Amino acid sequence: MPARPRRKPLVVGNWKMNLNHREAAQWMIDYSGMNDAWEGRMAASGQPLDRPEIGILPPFTSLQSFIDTLGERGMGKQLAVGAQTVSDIASGAYTGDISADMLSTLGCKYVLVGHSEQRRYHPEDDDTFATKMRVVLDNGMQPILCIGETRAGREHGIGIDYALRQLAEAVSQMDCEDMKRVIVAYEPVWSIGTGNVPDLNVIESALADIRDFINAAFGADIAAAVRILYGGSVKPENAMSIIRLNDIDGFLVGGASLDPCSFAKICHRTAEASVTRHQRPASRGFKRSGRMSIAEFKKPDIPESRRVLAADVAREFPDTHSWRLSLALAAYRTAGFSWLEVRAVQDLIEAVDAAGSAIEEDPDMLRDIIWDSRRQIIEAMIALIERDAVQGVYSVNQWLVESDPRLTHDERCERLVQAYASSTCRRAYHYMSHGDIDYDVFCTYFLEGYLSCDANTDNRRWRRRGIDRYKSRPWFPSQQDE
Ligand code: 13P
């Protein structure tokens, strides 16, 4: 059996939007007290001390004071600091954003990239996360890349495939030197903040698959060097059994990191397990032999049999009204919603819910709300297309025709162009040519949409790529005209 590679265990506390800078200072006092006591006990018992690397990710506003307090208490060597997110842009007129340079100048060691809460609440896509990985590395910090499947994905047997796709997208521009510095955190979304931890064998198998992926894409040396953390409802009570698994190198802790006592205990369990950890043999080799391209992992085709039916979506919401179910059904039928898009249905249902409870009493209001919610489906789909999640732009056209006959042909074009402009041009053209949209009208809108998109500071990806690159394509309107 090969010896287990020595990777320094790492425990990271992600405070999310909790603990202001005063509370952070108190946290530090309490944590260091707990830690001193534990180290004293370890010394008294003669047990070897193998401290894990420990990182704290406070909110931006607590970073500076937390770093200062660390220095004052002489704990700078024991605790490192990182940020929960970063801008993918170096600098400029991006109100509210924080750049990688600002974080590294402050003394941050890590930056979380692609946390599921960021994926959920911010309109960012895989390209943006890949760019964030790049800027974090370029500024001398280590990205902690979060990947993990949703509950619906898991129930349909697409857990680790989904996580691997996220990983593949985020590291697709990296070479081996970059990859060595990446930390991967496997966080099943359904486990975050719920108290539900997957079975140990499920965690172990997921971590093995992640290391297999790294082996296949970057080679065995890199796979042996990269640290993989587990995150999702980690507590002092379950930390010891999880840290004993193969392939795990530590934890990304949310809720339990807010309590200095719980967090210290998780760190201590990790330290205690790591003393003997490297002495145990590695229990397995890699599942896949030989290298394979990252592309093989990217955006796998999802077979029909794995698609989530609207009924499944509805089951996720036990209080779903029948009309909400019909919305979900409609959305499913229209866009061929796969499990990847379940979240949009959820967003939609929440939006419709927010419209109030009066609907049952007033048929007119019900009609209006359903009408509005149809629009929301369209919005949701356009949002999905923007995130490159829905392949069926043509279906959106169909949906526009069926659901809102009041829309004129031109209005439909305009709506589609909004969607197209945020998707890729080639795909836009492809879908246009399969729809009933008039080519000239489409081109006019497309050009307008495209140009305004280019000027739109929200759409950074497009601005970066630059209009000239697209102008050279044969299907670009001006070229077609010639
Ligand atoms: P919990 O530990 O609260 O489940 O959160 C996990 C997490 O999201 C860490 O990033």
C-alpha cells in the first residue's frame, strides 16, 4: 500500500454575514483562551501537538480589525485570515466590490470562490468563478473553491457529477503550478446549515472522485498535493468521524465557527486525528488511470431519464398550491427544465408566493397574478440563459408565443435578444434560425442588444471579450449584409 501523502490539515471558519468587528475581537479572546487550555492539556499529557492550519473568513468589515487583534495577541502564526469573496476585476468603477489586490495587501491568505450562497444570490457564472480563481492566485492568495450538489441533484443521483463539473469549469484555465495552490471544499448544498450530513461513505466517495478528477486532469503529484475540505453542518460531535475519512484534509465550517468554543473543538479534533493520520496507509489508488481532458468533465449531457419532473419540484415544497404546481409543470414542459434549473423554479415559486395570499379569494387577482407569473417565468428563463444554464432558447420563443399572445413579433425579438445577448452569439444565431423570428428584425435587435450589452457595465464577460472578436464572425449582421 502506498504511504498516505502528508498534507497539512486545514480548518477554515466561514463567518458569512455574522459577527461585526467588536464581536470578532471578543471571538478571538474566547478562542485563544480555549486554545491555550487545550495546548496546556496536550503538553501535560505528553501527547504530540500537530496543529492544523487554521483560517478565519470574517466579513470584509471585520478583516482589518481581526488582523490587528491577531497581531496584538501574538496569534498571527496560528490563525490566518481570508475573505468570503472577491471581485473578478482588478480595479475601477465597481461600487461595492473589493479587489484581490486590496485583500492581499491587507494580509489575506485565502479567498472563497463559488460558495453556494454566492452562486445562489449573485448572478455569477462559471466563467466569473474561473476568473476569480485566476485573480486570487495572481495576487498571491489561495482560492478555496466551493463545489457541491443540490438536494434535487442528489435525489436524482447526480451529486458528484455536478460538483465535478463545477470544479472542471473553475480550473479549466489552470496549469499544474496554479492547481497546486488551490484548495477544494466539497460542500453539498443540502447539507449547509441544515444539520444533515451525508453518510460517511458518501463523503468519502465524493472526496475520492474529486481527487480522481485532479489526478486525471493534472497528474498524480498534483492530486496528492491538493487539499480537499468537507463543509456542511460540521460540528464538534461529527468532526472526528469525518476527519478520519480517506482523502479529507480538513473542514470548511459555517455555523459552528461562530462559536469560538465549538470551532476550537473542531480544530482540536482535527489536530488529534492528524497525529496518527499520515501513519495509516493510503487505502486506495486512483480509480481512473491516465490523463483525461478537463473538457470530458465539463457540462455533461444530462440524460432524459435524470430530469426532474415538476412533480418532483413540487414535492420539495409540501405546501405547494396546485396552481403553483402548474407553473412548475409549465416551466418544465417549456424549457425542458433539467435538475440544473430546479432552482429557478424555486425562485419563481417564491416570487409568486411573495405576491400575497389574497389570490384564492379574488379570481381577477388570480388571473393577474398568473399572468404576471408567466412573465416571471420568462424572466426566470432569461436569467437562466444569462447564467448559461438553459440550452433551449428556442423553447423560450415558443413559450413567448404560447403564453403571451399580446406580445408582438418585434417585442418577442427584443426579449429574445436580451437573452441571446447574454448567452453566446453563435447559439443565439442557431436558435434564431430554428425559430420563426424574422432574420432582419432579429439582426437589428441583436445588434442593438449586443451593442448596449457591450456598454453595459453589468455584463463584464462581454466587455472583456470585446466586440471586434464577434464582428469577425461570418454570421455577424454587418458581414452578412456585405
Ligand atoms: P454550515 O457549517 O453552517 O453548514 O455551513 C457550511 C458552509 O457553508 C461553510 O462555507
